[in-house]
Amino acid sequence: MEPKLKRLPDAELEIMLVIWRADQSVSSSYILEQLRDKRKWSLPTLMTVLARLTEKGFLYCEKEGRNNRYRAAVSEKDYKESEGKSTLMKLFGNSVQDMVLSLYNGKAITKNDLIELRKLIDKVEKEGS
């Protein structure tokens, strides 16, 4: 069984999303550029957060000349699966029904979303047969 991934704070998650979307190793300047509309960070601030993500095991840091390149050590899929399980357990007592009802009542999902969910459930059930 693989170890449970720790939840990332919003700022760290934003960085990981940039790296996952790039799907290759990236420089700190690339990350700064991608985040410029969301965060007004200086390079030293970004470097601190990148070091923290590396220490936590979310990133690999590779030297390339005088610069560092960063790539994901944890896949986006694995992180989302871990967070999904954790959220379902903590907030909804592991009840998918309670979660979906809460999302529907909070208007986070629509009747059309429920129809799409039903199609997905039907597809998964057929594949499992």
C-alpha cells in the first residue's frame, strides 16, 4: 500500500498544477510566468515554496547548469485520488450519496451533471461485468 499523500496548501497546489500541466521539467521562471496573474511572488519566495515541495516529496529538483529544473514526483492522478478519498471520508463519512446530495443542494452540480454521472456509473458497471 502506498503512503497517503499530504494535502497541499493552495499556493503549493497552484505550483503543482503548473508543473503537471507542463508535463515536462520546468524552470522557476516558467512557473513564475504561469502564476503571474494569480500570485505576485518574488523569485526567492517561489524558490522557498519549491524547496518545500521537494522536501515533501512532491517534486524532483534537477540541476541544469546554474539553474534548477523541476518535475513532478507525484502524478496529478495519484494526488487527486488521495485527496478525493480523504475528502469523502472526512466530510461525508465515506458516503458518496451524501457528497453528491451536498454538491447538488449547494448548486455545485446540476441535473445535467447528475445525468452524466448516471452514464458514468452505467459505463463502469458494464465494464466491471
